[in-house]
Amino acid sequence: SYVLTQPPSVSVAPGKTARITCGGNSIGSKSVHWYQQKPGQAPVLAIYYDRERPSGIPERVSGSNSGNTATLTISRVEAGDEADYYCQVWDSSSDHYVFGTGTKVTVL
Amino acid sequence: EVQLVESGGGLVKPGGSLRLSCAASGFPFSAYTMNWVRQAPGKGLEWVSSISDSSTYIYYVDSVKGRFTISIDDAKNSLFLQMNSLRADDTAVYFCARTGSISCYACHFDYWGLGTPVIVSS
């Protein structure tokens, strides 16, 4: 089955840039979606189709995808960005959705 | 405004059954693929099942195949998950989520409910 691997945690100072990776075999050939989840809340779509931003998501949140790694980048990090982040793809070989292992972003 | 409201969770003994419901409003329910995603306590998100518009396509994660059944009632704008032969490792918050494009069964999830907790314990 298809596996998506994320770092368990990323720490970043306010105003700096956080980069969250999502590794998968030839993930660059798939569409990657990203979700933000704060404690006790439902996930919120942050990026879809690798780099598209839903309405309400600030421009400092961006995505990229190439080769075996997709990346969610949060620029000018704020305290409100502290959350868990998950990548997601559709695996057409198994007809399954797959979520990444999740990354906890801590703002120092 | 799109709204998804789950219900039906609770405490059930191993081997028991539960039926989860998700009431949808604010969009043409019959045109969208709908999904269930769960999250065990302290763990990550796990996709459970998807059902396309008109129930043309239905998919399950391997661990629930043969035990869970997803269905829709377009007249009631509702999504369901019948869960049988429940096990301790099914304990989780179950979220209902809408797929982000009409008639797309492999797209992102753009709206989520708040979730309903399922606890499987003797």
C-alpha cells in the first residue's frame, strides 16, 4: 500500500518559515492535498492540487510537489499556525485515499 | 453555508454495531462524493470510506471491508456508516467530509463535520 511519510514535528520561531515535507514514491505524479488541524477541532483544507489555496487561507501558505517529496511552506509564521498538518493523496492503484503520518508544528 | 453534522456515536461493546449519520445542508448533496475519516485518540487521520454521487463508486480501507457499509439517502441529504463487528481498534472520532468537486471521487475534502466519537470497550 502507498505510504506517505512526514516528520513528526517541526519547530519554528515567529516570523520565520516552516517547511513540512511529505515523502512518497513518485508523489510528484499525484495530486497532494494538505490539512491543518488544531486540538479538538476538525481538519481544515489548507492546500489542494499541490499548490491551490482555498478561500480564507493566507498567501503566506504555499505548496509544491516534485519527485518523491511534496512540501507545505508557511512563511512569516504566526502563533496561530501552531497545529498538526497532514498531507493526503488518492492512490489509484488501490483506490484508497492515504493520509500522511502528520506533523506537529510548534511556534517557539 | 455548507454544514455537515455527524451523530450516532457512542459506547459499544466489542462485536457490537453502530450506525453513524451525517446530515448535510447548504449544497446539492446528490452531486458530491462523500467520505468518512476517523482519528483514534492521539493518532493521525485515517480515511475509512468514500461513496460517489449515485453510489456509483464505493471504497473502503482494508481494515473495515466486510464490517462497515457506507450509504447515502439523497432525499434526506444524509450519509451513513453502518459499523458491525466493532473492535477496540475502531475506537476513534469519526468525521464526515465532502469531496471538493462535483462528481469527483479522488479529490480533496473541502468541508468537514465536527465528528462523532465511537468507543469500543467492554
